[in-house]
Amino acid sequence: MTLPVLAGVAGLALAASPQSGGASADMGCEASWTLAVSSYECAGSGLIGPRNDTRINLAWLLRDQAGLSAPGKLGYPAPDWYGAGYGHVFLSWETLQAAFWPRPESGDGEEEASGAYQGSRCQTLASGGEAFSAALAAAKGLRPGEREALAQARELLGPACAGDKAAPAWPASVTSPAGLGYLGYLQGAHAFYADDFAAARARFAELAGARDPWLAETARYMTARNELAAAQAGGFDEWGGFDAGKADRATATRGAAALDAYLRAYPAGRYAASARGLKRRAAWLSGQVEPLAQAYSALLATQPLLDPGTPMLFEEVDSKQLFGIGLGDRAQAPLLLATWDLLRMRRSDPEMAEYVPKPLSAADLAAQAPVFAKDPELYGFLQASHAFHVAQDYRRGLALIPDDARRPAYAPLAFSRQVLRGLALEKLDDRNAAGFWQELIGGARDLYQRPAVELALAMNRERHGTLDRVFAADSPVTEPEIRARLLQHIAGPELLRSRARAASRLEREVALFTLLYKDLSRGRYADFGKDLAMVPASAGTGGWVNGWSSDVERQVPLALFTRGRWESSGFPCPGIARTAATLAARPADVRGRLCLAEFYRLNDLDGYLADEGKPPVDQLGGSPSLFPGKAMTRADLYAAVLADRSATPADTAYALYRSVMCYAPSGNNSCGSTDVPLARRKAWHDRLKREFPKSPWAASLKYYW
């Protein structure tokens, strides 16, 4: 037996789970640290645009319609694995849900929908038993013992949902007309679950005229569900993926007709809300683009913004319409069409052309003017977005969006319009861009707004040689991840030194860690000795500065410089402080260089020295570093020792051994950013074997890579 699909938005898992190609894909990834992104990224932002997951854009647009009078949960959610290192600048679809629609733990069938058989016909198997029991208890005309037998027979439906589609042994003791009606219903429900749609169709048709009111209504409802299940059966592949284009549209059309018939007969029936929801599935399976868009548009217009089921509606729209049967160029559904247009503005790989919607042309957008006649600000934003992301006509973008950067607060669309204007100013290298961001930041009060503007302002300061203003006492740039990235990649020694005494633990530790490893790698050994005194006794050795994992504390491994490792078996070295003192007195000291390399190797600092994680030039932290000098990597240190004729045989042998091991076992250089030819690695190996055969390093080295 089955129960109606959950009423309203709480039951929108209508068929297959979302298959949103370029919509979601939130697998945990790096963000491009700039707002001027025209291609899809799993890291979205508070700026409505092509970059965002389509569900995020749709959420911002619906939130815009509600204004700031229904702001939801005005607190940033706890960091999650997907958004590691995003801070509050970027967000995933999961993060947005956690911020505005935290998932309920229970209530109104939600537990069942997220449990066994989720997204399948069987998801209401358990709760359906309660409805069947209630109807059975009220049924008239049953003979003694039949209620008990039918209640037990209802349990025979479970195996069909578990994959056992064989017909069960139905109770022979049920013989009354009323009892046979209920038994026939169970047989039809079993056939429905077991994919025997023809048998289910016949059983439900027989019961549509039953005298029992529950049987008659439920059979008519199940007739429609059965047709829709049959229609989609051929669309599943062997991996469980679903292609709506392979659905049986004729059968889906019969299902739609059956739903209409049910609603005419029972406009306020027990399954009426579910039947109206299933009409969307029928439109989807039968490829009716415009009716489906109209249905979603109407539902979005009435859907309470803060209802916990609202994200499920967005997911359904995403999978069934935007990444399902698509949307017409002039669909009379402004919110959906705007989301569709932004999707079509994405810059994508030409090889993906067959998997993404046709790009939006200027003519396509112009033809949509009547659809947006009642929402000129949204239409103007779409025009400006097209000018920015597609045509790259930044002056036209400015003309389409007047300066309005001094509001006390912004709904999502007004905010996005102004940010887009600011990005156009940046593209034109307008001298007023920094002032524009400074004004806009005052009204950027909603979640994910201010951090986005801080990013834009920080990038402007970085590019125009005023980095010190980001760290001034009155700086509006307060987002920790923004400040940390600038300290790591751009700041010079004096700024790092001053921030190492700052109030924020994270900022102090990032600044000091960066200062210390750059002191060492740039040959500022005397400065290292002085700066080392700032490492607090409470510092830890765990963590990684270049982005953080799910560790909420965002640890910085600052204590590596005081309590790290500096020697391995067979090659003794003093502490790094003494090694630095030696190199401060004699920068070319052979053993000092090798011990410095050991410190790098044993404490996994090679990535920092090779500038791994240095952002591209168009992202925050991508401009040239203000720290003077070039980093000397382990590979450079070994090369310097091998070129030094004063090196002892033991030191030379160790340098040869370590030079070869830089490429073990991948063949790629783990000690620096530049590989050397295989012939040179072979030469190191051969020289070690030839000139230092009694060295323990020659004995242990069997290969070169």
C-alpha cells in the first residue's frame, strides 16, 4: 500500500534525486578569490551571478522578493568541510541552507523522507501502514478475523520495496466483498512497488467504483501515481541515473489526466495537495516546459521564505526544470527565467557545449523585455550582467546601473546591482572604485554581503599599492581570511612584524609564521633570530596556513620554529635557532645550509618555499610579494652545497642523496618548483655511487627517479 506523496513542499522528492550537472556539485573545492568570475564555481557568493549554484541564485532572488523584513537566521553557520577556507566571503549551497533554512530534525514526515527509500516510490511505505490501518479499522462489512488477516497481509508489501518482486501468498481467509476490496488494493499496491504497472493499473481500475469511500478515493489517486511511475521507468540507466527524455510521454500524459480526474472528484480530498504536486511531475515527464515553469512560478510566489521545505523546492526546480527539460527563452516566469539567463551567461569549456544550455545572446535577452516589464531592476541587472560577463562591455554595464552605494541596507538584487557596478569600475581602472567600495560597505549588512565588499576593497588596495590601509586601525576590512591571505602572499617584513603583535590570534600567528619562514628562505637569518622571540609558549605545531581544513580553530603550525624537528638519524643538526645564527655569521656555511634544508624537510615546509598556493594574478594575493628577495628552496640549498668545493665528502654525499630523493617516488620535484632532467638525476645517483661508495647514503640509495 502507498500513502500520498507528502503534502506541500515537504514532499518534493518526486522522482529521481537532483542531477544538477552544473548547478550544485559541492564536493569541497577551492574558491577563486575574486568576485569577477563568469564561470561556474562550487564556491558561490552574495553576488547574484553566473558563478553561483543556480539554487543559490534562485534563493537570493526569492529572498529579494521578501526584502529584509524576513531575514531568516541572521548568524553565519559553523564552518563545514565543503567551505573550508571560505570564511564568510563565499558559500556553498549547503552553507546557504544552514544559514537560512536549518534542516529540521523531525516532524511532518520529514524523518521518513530522509530515511529508508528516500526519493523512491517506497519512501512512504512505513507511514502508509498507519493510514491503511485506520481505514481498515473503520471499514464496514468485514467478517470476523479479516481485519487481522488484512493487517498482516499489509506487511507483505515490504519485500517488494527491498527487491523481492515475487507475488506473495495472500490470505485465503478473506472472502467478504469488503475484505476482497481491501485485499485487491494490497495486491495493486504490491504490483505498483514491484514495477508490475499493468497489474497495478487493472487492480486500481477495479476499485475506482468501490463502495468503501477510502478505497474508491485512494484507488483513483493511485491510478495516477501508477501511470507516472510507469512513464518514468524507462528513463533510468543501470547506474540509477535518470534521463527525462527517455520517459514515456504518452503514459505521463495519461497520468496527468488521471490526476485531473482525481482533483475534479475530490478537490479537497485527502490526497489533493499531493496530486497537485504530482502534476508537476507529470509536466516534467511529458516534457511540457511552459506548464512546468508556470507551476513553479506560482509555487515560488506563494512559498513562505522561511519554511524549512523551501530548499527542497529549489532543488526540485533545479533538477526538473533548469537541468531537466530546460526553459523557454520567453517563459512567463520571471524568477525562473532570470536564473536560467544567468546560467546561460556562464563561460564554459567549448567541449561541454552539448551538456549546457545554449549561450544567451543579446538578442535573446532583448526579446525577454515583456517578461520583465513589471521588474525593470531585475531586467536591468540581467542586461548589465550580460554586458559584464558575456560582451565584456563594462561601460554599458555602468550606464545600466546608476550609482546607489549609500543605502543603509540592501536586499540581494539591489546589492548585486551595485557590486556589479563596482566590478565594472575596477575593469575600467576607475580611480573612484575604492571610494565606491568604501561607501557600499556601510549598507552591506545582510549575510555574505559585507565580506564580499571587503574582498573587492582589499583587492583594490592590494593592486594600487595601499596595502597598509587594509591593516590600518580604522580599516573596514575585518574578514580574517582576507587579511590572512594578504599577509601570507603579499605583505613585506615590516607589516608582518607589526601584525605579529596584533590582537587577533589568527592574524598574529599567520603573520609571524609567514615572517619566520620568509626570513629563513630569503637569507634574513639575523632577523629570524630576533623575530623568533615573538613565538609564544602556547603556540602549536599542527595546521597549515594556506587554507584550513574543517578544523574550526584554523591552527597555524607556529611552534615548528621552536619545537619542531631539525635532525634525522644519521645526520645530526642543532636547533634551527643555532643554525640560523651560524648562517647569519657565515651565509655559505655548508653544514648550516644542509641543516636548514633538514629543517624544511622534516617540518613539511617545502610547499611554502615553492610558493604553492600563490593565487593567480587576478585574485586576492596574486600581485607580486612585497617581501624582498627570492626564496631559496631545498633544491637550491643542495645545489649550492654541490657547487661548494669546501664541502666535506660526508656533506657532499648527503647533498647528492637528498637531491635524488627530491624526486622519489613520483618523479616530480618535492624540494622546489622546477624539475631537472632525468639525466641529471642519474648523474647525481652515479656520482654518489662512484665517489662515495662507503657512504651510508650510497648504500641506501638503490634507484633514481
